[in-house]
Amino acid sequence: MMLIVLGVFVCGTIWTVLFSFTNIKILPIFTPKEWIDGFVGLANYRRLFNTDRWMSCPAITHIGMADWRFTCTGALPNMVTYAVLSIAIAVSLGFLLAVLMDQKIRAEGVFRTIYLYPFALSFVVTGHVWAWIMSPEYGLQASMRQLGWDSFSFGWIADRKMVMYAIVIAGIWQGTGFVMALMLAGLRGIDEDIWKASKVDGIPAWRTYIQIVIPMMKPVLVTIFVIVTSGAVRIYDLVVAITDGGPGISSDVPSRYIYQNFSANLGQSLSASTVMLVAMAIVLIPWIRMEFGKKSQA
Amino acid sequence: MTNAASFATTPSGAKPKPFITWERFVVYAVLIVCALFFLLPLYIMIMTSFKSMAEVQSGNIFVPTLHPTFDAWSKAWDSACTGLYCEGIKVGFWNSVKITVPSTIVSIAVASVTGYSLANWPFKFSEVFFTILLLGSFIPYVVMIYPLVIITRELGIFSTLWAVILVHTIFGLPIQTLLFRNYFASLPQELFKAARVDGAGYWGIFFRIFVPMSVPIFTVSVILQVTGIWNDFLFGVIYAGPTNYPMTVQLNNIVNSSMGGKAYNVDMAATILTGIVPLTIYFVSGKYFVRGIAAGAVKG
Amino acid sequence: MHSVSVQNLSLKFGAAEVLKNLNLDVEEGEFIVLLGPSGCGKSTLLNCLAGLLELSEGQIHIKGKNVTWAEPSERGIGMVFQSYALYPQMTVRGNLSFGLKIAKLPKEEIEKRVQRASEILQIGPLLDRKPGALSGGQRQRVAIGRALVRDVDVFLFDEPLSNLDAKLRSELRVELKRLHNRLKNTMIYVTHDQIEALTLADRIAIMRGGIIQQLDAPQTIYNRPSNLFVAGFIGSPAMNFIKGTTVGGGKAFKFGDVTLNLVGYEGGAIMDRPKAIIGLRPEHLAIVDEAVPGLTIPAVVEIDEPMGADSLVWLEAEGKQISVRVPVEHRPVAGTKVHLKVDIAKSSLFDETSELRI
């Protein structure tokens, strides 16, 4: 049973990667003959990156952190936007909450339960709740205006430029509690004596956090980074539930692109899958080496 | 202390503290504001589901319902339309049950035995095996989707419940096996040796010694599998076929089918119903949930 | 002026009283060891002195200054922890100087102090390494250095040697004693290891249940334990206790058929007590062949445990197990009938009801 499963994993991945270099269309069996007959080299990749829906960077010459988002559109840049923002916000908010939770507060269990429950929900559920809240028709915008705040405007999910940020909000609502829980476990794992020593040394608490505790939590932080990033790379259900890629295709993401191309444009799908595999590998391999490399050597 | 007066004014006993310092105030204020942010969607979800459609359209999402009604709930469960038919989300609920139960049982059964073998009965290629497992738990699903379509089609089960069950079982195995292997490897080796000296065999040791000691890890992996499978959307869409769509997919279809305008109250009731199984697991299992989810968060 | 003075200190966690009305005066330059089983409150007391725990009642003075409400860093103390508590991502030099930098000391002064500490502790070559690259003994030296650079009068040690292996522990024990001789600081040292306590301390405070049971010089504690707990806790192998009665107006101790003459006992008024206990250390008993009325206990040799130079012989007398320490070459053969000679001047008598020394 396990051997079959492993076979599926290994062969499946290899097939996908190999046949991303072919022009086969639909219903292949993935035989060597098909591969030789259909081999087209990097043509799929060339086409993929020339497809606006995947990635369009008219101003790619002045890549800068600040305006990258605005000059590039398409599924891949959308994913990068989502990944960068959700990591930045979920990690900083999660850390803040964890630090506050660590101040010997009352009702810690209640707060923890509240912050973490969204993580139990699926992305589809999360997405539909937020789609409802953010819907301009009856949601937050309408309600605020009804309460007398006429200029209040919150129509992000209908705005091509802002829609990804709307998805980020739902994403951090779902995932921040989890980051908080991991961070809190990390904070609690720090030797009590370190805190005592820093008090005897007269180091203010905030400096102890920044200069001593955060560096000590590096393994936890790396793990969190990997988990959040790999989640962001795979983002699919959340987008489907909130906008289904809309308005137009302005919130399309790689997984959705791949899935939609399976029937009509298999080569594109396979090559896009391979791109994701590579993206994931870039994030994961250093981490795996760090986490598990030590043990297997020992 | 030279005299009584100076003794009275020198610090003695616990340091006097004001009832609440401004630092404490800030801490609680931030925690409470964040808690409101996290609770707000739940509140809105519940309130909307108890409103009538007229109240939704005229009212305000923040305002509690004045005329609570279960109409939206019964409609969501029993008669909401998905675009194909109008039987409500109960179809999806039972499909999800039919998918989740067998794939959880099979994957945990296989994974626990495999993990036990990897940890205690090293064989020739166990290291290679382990490495592949590790990589397997991280491979993005999209890479495997098409090959699995081919495989299930060749097996003649594509677009059936069996296909989703098979796919969930396959994808659950690597991470589950890792979980069990690491747990079994952390148990004292002497236990295993003592059992062998006492004459217990492969299965005897597993069932009589390891399984009874492993209730926590079984709990963790059941939570991980059940919530993971219940919350899945992608595999359901691809492999199950329209009549077997799990709850998440049904929910999406109900919300997106716009026959006769959007019924937000029904949508929210259906949303709550979909979320209720994992939420219940979360509230009941507490710390095991965090452990299970932490283990599962890295998978493909 | 006392170096450290604790007055009526109590500490409560909710309903539990962890420290009960403690009083402790430590002289300038004294080495005090707080000794006791785990949970006795010794570390808690140390944390109160450091200001890491807030006391419920009482006062603490350090160098004549009332520091009851002062922050840990303002108390003029340095502290060394069991787990070393070194900042892992900083070099040894960084660990030593971090607190001083926060206190905004001039650069030259910091450099001077680090230099001095590294000379005293011989950690000069390690200054640019990180704690992860050091051995346990080296780490503990750096931890001591961190207390040293603070240039304080009082050092607090919280089980500093417990994480080290036996050999290193005895090496560092000697080094600590040397350090104390050189620096002449006041040191307050928490441990559960009685060897450390007996070798290092000027005075030992034995604690149990949040109360100091006895505070005395090591020899006094060893020879004149003030109660049954102290008597049983100090000494390895442990003291033999025999239950009996004192008779004849306190002239004799009787158990079973044996009567011991108490003339020469150093202690208070014995009187006739229906319930008394005599405590005899294994090394204060001798195995003799001839019975001497009033001075010996007849016994039968059961087994012996040779321990290198000495042997611990277990005998049975009046249905009780008694251990005796003899030079290994004088081990008796198992089964022999012998007599145990008691040195009354070195024995301890306790009242069984009050558990106090008579």
C-alpha cells in the first residue's frame, strides 16, 4: 500500500514535470512515446510567461519593491502580493498578540480560543463570510452609510486594484491565530532563567524581546515563515469563494489558473504546476535541510 | 530602623500597586480590540442567518435580528439550490461524511503501521523511504492532480466517491506516517526491547504495547485528517463528480447559484453548517487541535 | 551593618504560604548556603532577595538599604542560574557587557570590567565565542562573569553546579571557594547537594516547608542537628535513629533489652521521656568484641558495603537495622555476633513528639 502511494507521488511528480515540455493536449496516458512525439522544449514556459493572465509586467524594467504590484498583473504577481502581505501582517500581528498573551493576563484561554477558531474553518467558509461582510451592496459599506457615515467606502472586492488586499484581510483573519499560537509556544519555550537574568541585568522588557528573545526563537520563526508561505503559494479556495478570480480575472491565482487550463490547455497547466513546484522548493528545501539535516547527520 | 516613625514609612510588604496600570490597560485594550475583529465575522454570520431576507435587505449587518427565524436554516439544510438541484446542503453533509470516515480510517491504519515499522523495524531502504515521505508531504497538490486524474480514470472510479476517498487517503499518508514515526521513535526503545525479550512479535508489540500508549497521537491525527478532509475543496471539485460533491463544494455552489437573487441569510446558514463540524472538533479537543493543525499545516 | 538582612519575610501564592515569617541576617563577606529538599522554598527565597518575586510581607535590606520594593537591577546583586541563562546569540563578551551597556556605562569602564572578570575566571580566550561553542563548565564560568562585571557586593547562586557532571562539579566547587576567598563578597548559594553546602558554606541554612530549620556553621549542623529533620537530612550515609525511652531521671536511654548510659551527653536537660529517639552517626559507632554495660549494643553482622577506604556494615540489633562505618580492612564477617560501642558525647537525643533536639 505504502509503496504504491510512494510510487504515485514520485511518478506523478516526474510525469508532470516531464510532460510540461510537450504539446500533448488532452487525455494522455503519459507514455514515453507520447513524450517523444510531443516534445517541444520550453515552448510551454515561453507561452506561459507571455500570457497576460499568468503574468503581465509592462513596466518590468523598473522593478522596485514599491511599485512592483502596480506594474505587474496576473495570477503569479497576485500570489506574490498575497504571500508578501499575508506573511508580513500575520507574522507581526501574531507576534504582537503572542507577546501580549504572555503578560500573565487573565482569561488567556478565552482569548486564545477566540483568536484561533477561524483556523478551524475552511477557506471556503472563510471566503463566503468575508465576501458577505465586504459586499458593497449590503455589507460593511452599506451598514456604515446607513449609520450615518455617508462617505464611508469599502468596495475592495469590486475594485480591480484593491481586490487582492480584500483577500489578504480574509486570509489573515483565518491564519493569524495559528501564527499566534505557534509564537506563544515559542515564547513559553524560552528558559525562565533568561528572563530573570535580563531583569537582574536591568534590561527593559522590550529590549529583551527584541535583542534576546526574538533571536532565540529563530527556529520557530522559520517554521512559521515556511508554513505561511507554503499556504500562500497554494492559495485557491479562498479566492474561489470570495471573488472567483474577479472582477474579471484581476484576482486570479496560479492554482486557479492551473485548474482552469486542465481541460483546454494541458501544457500550460503542467508548466504552471512545475513553476509552483519550483517556487515551493525554493521555500522548503532550505527549511527541510535545517530541520531534518541535523538529525540525520547525528 | 532607629524609630517607629521611620519604620512605618520604609517599604515593607508587597509593593503597593494601583488597581490597573496604564500598561495593563493597553495590553487588555489591544487584546480586546483584536478579539472583536476575530469575533465580528462569527457574529455577523450568526445574526444574518437568523434574519429574514427582508430584514437583511433593509437592515444593517451589525444590528441583531429583531425577528429571529429558522427559515434560512431549514432552507439551507433542506432545499437550497446548487444550480443542479434544490435539496439543500444536507446532500453535501452526507457526502462529506461518506468521504471523511473511510479515508480517515484507512489512512490512519496504514500510516500507524508504516510509522511503527519505520521507527522500530528498519529495513534496507527505510532511509530512502523516509526521505521520499518527507518530500511527499510538502509537494504542492496541483503537481499531482493530473496524474491522479489519469490513474482514477484508468481504475474506472473517476467522478465517484471512491476517487475522492482514494485521493484523500494517498495525500494523507505521508504526513500521517511522519507523525506516527516520530511519535513511535520518541517512545523508549527499552520498551520495544523488553517486549521482544518477552516473546511478542511484530503485531503483538504493535497492538498490545504501542497502540495503547499512543492515544494522544491517534487523537492528533484523527483531528488532522478529519478537519483537513472536511475543509478540502479542490479534490472534491475534481474527483468526486457532481452527485458526490462534499459540503464545501455544495456551499460554494449554493452561494454562487443566483436563481432569484442572492439569499444571504440562507448562504450564511449554509456557511455555518459547513463550518460547524471542524468548529466542534476545535472546541472539544483544545490543545490537541493546535498540535494536529500544526502538523498538517505543512502538507502539500 | 548586615550585608543582607531579611525581616519577617512571608510569601503567599493565593492560599499557599511558600515562605513563612523568615528572618535571616548575613554578615559582610559571608558565604551562606540555603540547603533543603526540592520544594522547601530555598530558590523562592533567593528569588525574593533578587527582586524577581514580590514578597507578601516583611522587608529586605541589602547593605543597610531597604530594597523591599527595588527593581532587581537596583539592588546591588549579581545572580548565577542553574541553566546558565546566557544569551545564546551574543558572544561571551556581549553577554558580559550587555547589562553594562544598558546601564550606559562608559566604554572604557565596560572594557575594564570585562577584562578583570575574564582574568579572574580565566575565560580570556573564550571572549569572542558564543555560548553554544562552550562546554558546560565554561558556560557556568561566563555566567559567574556576568555577575562579576556588575561590581556588586552580593552574589546570588541558584543551584549553579547542578547541570554539570560529577567531576566538573567538584572542580568548580573548589574554584568557587577560591573565588570567594579572593573577592570576599557576600554570597548566598542555593543547592540541594549537602556536599556542596558542607564544603562551601560559612553557615548553612537548612530549610523545609518555607521555614529555616537551622542556621549554623556546617560542623555544628553536622554534630548538633537541632531537630530530627536536619539530623536525617545532613550526613551520608544517613544517621541511625533508634526509638526508646529515657529513664533514671535522664541518666539512661533504654530500648528493648539495651540500656545506654547518657552521662556525658552534650545538650539540655534530658529528664524521663516516654518517647525519645537517639541518633547515632555510622562513623561514631565502633565494632568491639566485648560487651561493656551501658556503652555497647549487642548486634549481628548482616552485610557490608565496601566503599573504597571505608566499608558500611549493616547490623541487626533488637530487630533494628543499624549501619556502622569501619575502615575496610576491619570488616567483620557476616553472621558474627559483635557489640557496638556508642560515643555518647557525639550522639544526638530527640524528643519524639516535638522532634526537637534535647
